[in-house]
Amino acid sequence: MKGKLFVCATPIGNLKDITLRCLETLKNVDLIAAEDTRHTIKLLNHYEIKTPLESYHEHNKDSKGKKLINLLLDGKNIALVSDAGMPGICDPGEDIIKLCYENEIPVVVLPGATASITALILSGIKTRSYCFEGFLPANKKAKKEVIERLKNDTRTYIIYEAPHHLLQTLKDIFEHIGERNISIVKELTKKHETVFRTNLSNAIQYFESNEPKGEYVLVLEGADEKELINKQKEEINNISIEEHFNKYISLGIETKEAMKKVAKERGLSKREVYNEIKIKNN
């Protein structure tokens, strides 16, 4: 009989932020796979948990992943933990979970602390619709492409950032999308938890004079929907129906769908759009 992989959320700061179910699981499994055993042992010692530890992280996930899968296939139950929060988010937990499904091994997720949602709620910025981006790419071109997507997105964005990259990331976002409100959160659930509610230009000015320390969660306000609509109307008024239509065709949108979009955005019937395009093409 196959074992189970228990994905266990651990505290993101305060050691009391762990569920009774998680503690029970950590005590009863055969093995705990930890992102950093030196970090996890502090949690285990605090709760007097003696379960054996095995490292599983980005640099050994291929070899250790195979070993863990073989143990699970042999009937061993394994708990997966990251340094903090929910495994599988911005760490190799997602790889071992995928391997489990490929080998038809049961996966059980134990909910608990996670920095992204905690920061979002604490930010004071809209929570109805949001996107978790994690860490932005290190590559400048790839990073720019991600940030460009934020420009016309009305959702709130949640971004993780390391202290040595924080200032440059704030500058990059400001350069490509302009002024936005932002909440910069650090030391979540700890004694010196802070929420810096400001805008991008003020944040840049602040961190140019104050060295960033600790891990940060950035909660960025989405684009203003009314401003986007007005901007779209202004752009539409400056191009012809044919140019409007060809814009969608160039994006790979099919003819009928492109005509439908043009008609809706210009307040016309599809027949009117068709006749205009037909005349131009003739």
C-alpha cells in the first residue's frame, strides 16, 4: 500500500501560527522533507517533535525527489515543509507534488499560514480580484515583460522580493507603469511586523535613504478601470474601423471575433463594421 505526501503549512514568523492537525501530522509521519533542515529543526525542537528529517530543496530536488517517491511507493508517509508558509509556492514543493500524481500517490494538503494572503489582507488594497506573481524574473527582459502586463491589469498584484532587489524592482515598476498605490509588508507575524502604505514614488524615495532589510511582500494596486476605459475610447477615436479591426487580427484573433470586439467597443453593429471593412478592402 502506498504512503501519502502531507503538504504542511508552517509558521511564516510566529511559531504559534501552526495548526493542531499539522503538529499531529509532523509527529506521526515516517519522515519530514524540509527545504532547510537547519531551519525546520528549530520548529520541531520547539514542539518536541522527533521525526527524522531529510533535505529537499531546489538544488537536490531531482535526486531527492526520486528517493522520496520510492519511499512513498514503499508505504512511507512523508510530510513536506518549506522554510515558511505553504510548500509548493515559489519552491520545489510543486515538483514533488507533480511526481506524486504521476505515480498515483495520494497528496493531502494541510492549510495554514501563507505570506501572500496575509499581506494582501493587511495591505488595505482591494482584495476582490488579485494575482500572485511570486518573485519577478532575474533576467531584465523577462522582468520587463512581466511588469508590462501590470500596466493594464485592474487586479491587485502580490509580489515577493528580496531586500537587495527591492529598490530596483520599485524603480522598474514605476518606470513602466507610472504611479500606483502600494503596500510594502515585511516581518509578517513577527514582533517588528510593518506595513508601509504609500505610493511608488514615495517608496523609492524612502528606500534610497533607508537600506531594505528582511524579506518583503509587495501588494500593488491594479490599474484604474475607469481610466483604462477612457484611454481605450481615446485610442479608438484616433484610428479607423479598419485599423481597429486589423489590430485584433494581428493578435491572432479570428475574423468573426475581431469584428464582434470592434463593434462592441465602437458602439456599432457587426453589419456596420463588416460593410466598412468590405468597402475598404474593395
